[in-house]
Amino acid sequence: MKESNYKSYDELPLFLNAATVAKVLGIAPSSSYELMHEKDFPALRIGNRIVVPKEAFIRWVEQHTGGAE
């Protein structure tokens, strides 16, 4: 398993691309692309790019890890 380079949500940029999502979650970039195409994942398409708003990403992580309970 890959290790995240980020130690805090504060270190994240305002919008995350697939490479950043992969680094944060400690997964392969190909897995982050697959995740970003899932129906419930909070990704935005801007032209050809797919980005994830930082706050929506944090909420998604909390919902899927039990952190929001």
C-alpha cells in the first residue's frame, strides 16, 4: 500500500486532481481515475479535466470511513 504524502487536510489544494487524490488516499493513479468516475464521488468535469473540491472530498472521506458519525 502506498503512503499518503499529506499529513493534514489543511495541506491540500482547493481542488484536487486525480494524481492528488491518489496521493492522499495512498492508491494508484489508475484507481483514483476509476474512483472519480463513480456516481457518488464528488468530482467536477471542467472541459477535459476532472477535479474534486477539497471540502467535498473531505466530506466524502468522512462518510465512507465513519468519520462523520
